[in-house]
Amino acid sequence: MKRLLILAAIFCGSSVVGLLLAGLLVPGVGVGVQGFIVAVVVFTIAQSLLTPIVTKLATKFSPPLVGGVGLISTALALVIASSFSGGLVINGASAWVPATLVVWAVTALGCWLLPLWLLKKGVKKARQR
């Protein structure tokens, strides 16, 4: 249970960073203060639920799409999160592609590197005992 909570916190944190960076770096992407927490929670839940569904569908109907599952589920999660509140606004088709790429890259790196860093830190702490 502890591990699940840590992984959820990592994914939520990487979602925060990814959405903020998209808001800062991509013209046409706005991050509102009031609805940002709602946007992060909705995005994180949508991404978590959509990834296995998109993976299963891609594997079944189009195996070459399996490599793009992260991008597809990120784009879908952004659509869902932006429809909920003023926390995330993406204007124009030219903003959707870079926003998806930025958020996907940050969440992918965060979910890959942070657990490794925490594991390394935990092993080091265990060895000191």
C-alpha cells in the first residue's frame, strides 16, 4: 500500500510539473490558478485509467500503435482535464501537439527516474542500518 501511494504521489507530482511547463513553454496553453488542482487530479486519474485501456486496444487492433500509447493517453487525458474547469485551457490545434509532447515527456521521465532515485535512496538508507 505504501508503494502504491508513493507511485501515485510521483505521478501526481510529475503531472503538476508537466502541466505547468506546458503552460509556460507552449503558446496557447493556459494554466489557471483556481482550477489547477482539479485539472491535475482529473488529468492524473484520466491518464492512469486510459493508459491500460489504450494499450489493450492498440495491442488488439493496431500493434504498431503500442509505442505511442503514452502520447495517445496523454492527449486524451489533456482533453478530459481541459474540459473540466478553468485550470487548464488549450487553444488552437497548434498548441495541442506541443502540449501533449511536453506533458508526456515530463510525466514519462518523472515516473521513470523518480522511482529509481527513491529506490537508490532507500537502499542506501537500509545499508546504513
